[in-house]
Amino acid sequence: MDTTLQDPLEGQLLDGRYHVQSRIAAGGMATVYRALDTRLDRVLALKVMHPSLATDAAFVDRFIREAKSVARLSHPNVVGVFDQGTDGTYVYLAMEYVAGCTLRDVLRERGALQPRAALDVLEPILAALGAAHRAGFVHRDMKPENVLIGDDGRVKVADFGLVRAVDTNTTASTGSVLGTVSYLAPEQMEHGTADARVDVYACGVVLFEMLTGGKPHTGGSAAQILYQHLHEDVQPPSAFVPGLAPQLDDLVALATARDPQQRPQDAVALLSRTRSARGELTDEQLDVVPPQAHEVPASDTERTDVLPRIGGAPLPGEAELNRTSRLDIPPADTVPPAEQTTRLRPVPAAAPPAGLIQRHKILTIVAAVLLVLGVGTGVWYVSAGQFTTVPAVLDMPQGKAVKTLRDEGLGVKVVRGFSSNVERGHVMKTDPGVGKRIRGTDTVTLTVSRGPEIVSVPDLSGTPVADAKRKLRDLGLVPGAVKRAIDADVARGSVIRTDPPAGSKRHPDTAVALTVSRGAPVDVPDVVGDDRADAEAALREQGLRVKFAEAPVFSEEDKGTVARQSPGTDTPLGAGDTVTLTLSKGPEMVTVPDVTGKSEADARKALGAAGFQVEVKKPWLFPQDEVDSQSVEGDEQAPKGSTITIKLKGAL
């Protein structure tokens, strides 16, 4: 008998328009269905609020209000909202249908992603969140379940700005609550505040999970996870993935800083930092394979550029489909009843031959010997075999220490602490201590040095900018904004000074801005009035780059010569800087108005309006207020801005 409960909405026509086809997913607030818009003949996703929540008028009003707001957010990486309505007890939202899977499905299938694939997913997530943040929205529930990956490789973020979870009981032990708590920022838990930086924090956790295959904070209850969020920094991913680039550690640490003031202000800022970090990585660093990554069987069907396969692995979900398709089990109703009955009937046992009895005695003796050996092995294992000693990993680099412990079958937990004696990134302490007896499956806690608690900003003057950034990171400081300035004493591309200045005492992870030299100032020749070739040659001779404006302009200079240059000669420039030249179309010719017979004032006004300068000549005796003649006759052409001379009549 089929006891499966039919969903009451499946097969129904909602609001006279949406034909509900099948249920996709169910959550605490709503159920999502695949539906057909019969009016526009398109497939979409229908999110229907649970009827029990639809009785709360305030909840429904907020659902509708925020849905309308999000519908105005148009971005290629955001799941679009098409419509919102009510049909009886059903309050629904019609959204874009994305054929594919969620990032959670990918992580279940893959375990962990290579850095290139993780960044390929993270960047469109941040682009979507950045658009929302600049529009005044905060997602508040960013997690892999809300990241959709289409069959065509597109990444889209779902559930923008929708209602907060109704059940705010974070002490429950359900998997769904634990999952959500894993991505909440400390200030959400402690103060209930939520601005764009809570989404930044969640993205840092998601990046950690993509790189390592696990969440940074784990525990048997939501309370344990909450405590870790509030009191423990997220461990660097390289603690779990040997060989992972330090730039990725820095990116995770920046996004998951417990103090929201230390995080980027929104997803746009984090996206910028992500792209900068990616630009510093080599192909080898981008293609590191995490030990947690699963090998997925290859498939020749679909392909995606967002999630490249490890060894030709298929898209998320393909392996599951392939496994299902390989099973060749006929449905029960295709097996004849008689055959089914026969399969359930026991077969009578025949009397064993004499030879089998002799063989049985031999096997019994062998089994007894093996039992004795097994008991001995068990005693050895209980007394000593299950134990080992903590290897000597003090002062080892973190990655090497983690590998050493895991090679011994031990689990590893990494915490960080300050030390003035142990180099940053090296192990300063183990718990249990080195040489201590420990079960072979237990976990060793490594305390890794963050360097001194107070760091002195180094003197980087004269250091190439790439080397300067590396030195700052080695000390635990963060390379900050870079600005450039002319300096005759410092080579181009090297550091002039830092802010804070050299010798300043700062905490680790403080940003240090760099002023980088543009080289010594060069003499910028004045090339206005020169022809194009001569002007370009004169500037290039001084080590400057030359760019020509697209359109020439009218000027007093001859046609084809330089009308203006930018920057001008009064702006200090260094070798390699660019000067933009604008060529002349020659003077603009304008028709001269006829002002003979007009008063001096009217003549000045008419000529000035036409763009000319005016010079007046008056007779020595008895000048009259009437123009007798003009230097350029009326209706003739003259260069705009040139001077027209008018002569007034005399009385004699």
C-alpha cells in the first residue's frame, strides 16, 4: 500500500495562473515548487508561505513589502522576483527557476573545491551581494543552501531580503538551526544587529568551507557553535589544506574578523580584495587540490566553466544520476507473484558428505588458532597498540606540522597566539605536549604564533613594492592602500614612506598604506603650437608617454598643430607618465555682423555676442555716436575671438 502523502498544492492552479507541478524543497517558512506560468508559458519557482504563518498579518505585510523591494534589484547573479500574490490561505512569491543544484549539493559531492573553483563561485556571490548592499539590502542568511549553480555554470544568490527566520531559538539542536548558526556573525548573535558586514562574515565562512570541505566552527549544539563564533578566530584554511596560498588565509581572516570594524564595509569592498588576492596567485596555487576533495567520475555530457572537474569530474549531481542509472532493478510489480513467493521460500538442506565433515574439523582448528591470535592482538591493542606519542613539531611551519600529525593518524586543531620568540606561522605549543602519550585517533591542538603582540612597522623606504608587501605580511601586518608620488631620490616602483611611519608600534593585522615613487621629475616641454610629430618626439625624449585626444578642437593654433596638452608644464611628472595632446582644427570662422550706422554701445554688443573682441577708433574733433566703418565688412568671415575695429563718425 502506498502511504506517501500527496502535497495538497501539487497539480493545483494557484491564483488562476500558476500550475504547480512538483515540490522542489521545504523549509521553516515556506515550500518551493516548480510551476508553470500559464499566462506567459514559462517555468518558474513558486515559493509558498506555510499557511500557519500566513495568519500573522505583520509577518505577511513584511514578506510582501520586502519582496516588492527585492523585485527592483536587477542583477545577473540574483534570482529574479517576478510576481507576488495571495490565493486564499496561500501567500506566494513567483521567482526565476534555476535548473541545477545548490552550492551545498556541490560540497556534498566534491568535499572541497580547488581555490580557482572556489573563487569562481565566490566572485559572483559577492557581485550579487554588492549590488544588494549598494541598494540598501542585507541578505542576513548567506549560506551554501542559498547559492544556486545552474546547469550552464551560472551562479545566482537566492532569498534576498526575505523575512528573517521566525524561529529565533538558536539553542535548538536541529541540523537546520545549526547550519544557519554556522554562518551568523558575532554581532548578530550578541546584539542582534545586521548590516552589510554580516553578509561579508558569512561569505568568509562559505569561502573557508569551499576550500576545506568543513565549517570553521563545529559542535554538538548551537550553543557550542555560538560560543566559538564569539570567542575564537576562524582558523586559516591552510591548517587543513597544506600548500594553500597565504593570500587565501588573509582573505578568510579579513572577512571573518570578529570585530565588524575590521571587516570590509560591504561585499563590493570584499570583491575588490578578492580580485586583488586572486591576481597575486600563480596557476599552481590556484589549482591546489585539497585533501578533502573527492574524486568524481568523469562524464562526457555536460560541462561548466565555474566548477572545473578534478580529473574530469562531472557537474554536481551528475554522479548521483549516473549511479542511479547504473542500477538495473525492476519494479516489484513486474515480477510475477509466483516468482516473488518462491524467492521467499527457504530451500531444504541436504545431508553433508563425509568429506565435508572432515573439512569442517580442520576449519574449526584453524578458527581456534586465529581466535587465540585475535585475543592476543586485542590485548596488545587495548594496552598499548591504540596509543602513540605526540611528534616533535615545535617551531615547525604550520603546514608541515599539520601534515606530520595527520600522517600519524592524529586529528589537528589550530589556535593562534602571540609570541616574541617564535616566528610568525610556526608552532609555539602543542596540547598534549610533545612526546606525551595519546590515543592514535585523538586530536592535538597546535598553537601557532602570530608573532609579537605589538609589531614595529618596518622601514621600507627604497624597497620594491612587491617585496614591501611581502615583508609586511611576514610581520603580520596588512598591505594597505597604495598611492604614488614624484621622488628624485627613490627609484620608480619603490616605497618612499609608509603610513603609519616606520618604527610605529601596531597590533598584527593593522593595515599599512604605502607611498610608491613615480621616479624623478622630468622637464615637461611646452608643445602647444608644434605639429603632431614634433610634439610627440619632444615628449618621448623626456621619457613620457603620449596619448592623443580622439577629437580635435577649434583654437588659435594652426590646423594640425597641438591646441593644448594635459597635464600642462606646471604639473610635475615622472618618467613613464602620460601626457594627452589635443590637436587643433584651426580657428573657428564666424560671420561678422554689419554694425555701420549703429551706436557704439549697440555695435559692441552685437560684435561681442558673435564672439569678437572690439576696438574703437574716434576722430579727434567732435566724435559722433555712430559707426562710420568696420575693419571687416559685415557678412564676411573672421576667426572667432579675433578683434574687429570700428570707426566712429566725426562732426566735420
